[in-house]
Amino acid sequence: MRELIGTALKEAQASGDKRRLATLRLVQAAIKDRDASARENGRDGVAEAEVLDILQKMVRQRDVSAREFEEDGQLELAEQERTEAQIIREFLPVQIGGEEMMALCEETVKDIDAQGLRDIGRCMSELKARYPGKMDFVQASCLVKGLLRSESKD
């Protein structure tokens, strides 16, 4: 992941794409900052999973900012935030959604033999282990909760 970002940064520099270059520099800075913090705590930097978390957080921040700018009538700034979010998304795995997410949630509930709402945590831990960074876990949690509610009624 870090190599991909580094290569993309060099390509953006060579092509003169200022927006892409600035965004990728922000990404690298965020990763380096988290690395430094981890080293201060005795770890060897951050793992790939944490890099994915950093990127996902940066995308969410930009999505929120874009909505806020749009509500305030600052359409140019909203578009800039959306562009940055799209650049960052290029480095994230393709997100699982819709019917596929529902099927994976159902499969996980069956695999761990979840019985009711008290098993949400186990289900979510399993989904996060199986599909790190590949799905919206807030949405998955809602799906699992719905599945477990219907299971407890049966």
C-alpha cells in the first residue's frame, strides 16, 4: 500500500497534477504521523490494516466536509473535497455492498452459530477479520442486527 502511494505521488509530481499531489502528500503525512506515534509506544510503525483505517477515515472526513460545504453553498470547495476523497479511494479495496454484503453477513451469522443480539460483537469481529477494509462495517452491523433480531424471534 505504501509503495503504491509513493509511486502515485511520483507520477503526480511528474504530471504536474497539483490536486492529486497535495492529496497524496496529506495521505503520506498521515501515515508517517501514525508511524511515529506507534514507534513512541514501542511498536514498529503501523500495519497495513491501520493504513487502511487511516485512508477510510480520510475519505469519511472529506465526505462530511463536502456535504457541509454544499449545505453552505460553497460548491467549489465541496467539489474539491469530493475530488480528494476519490483520489484516496483509489488506494482502498473495492467495497462490498448490497446483496453481496447481506449474503456474507448471513453466512457469518450461520458460521459462528450466532443466536441473538448478544452475538453482534462476535459477528462483527468475524466480519472484520474476514473482510478488512472491504465493507462498510456500520452498514454491516445494521444488517447483522436485523438478522439476529429475526433469529431471536424464530
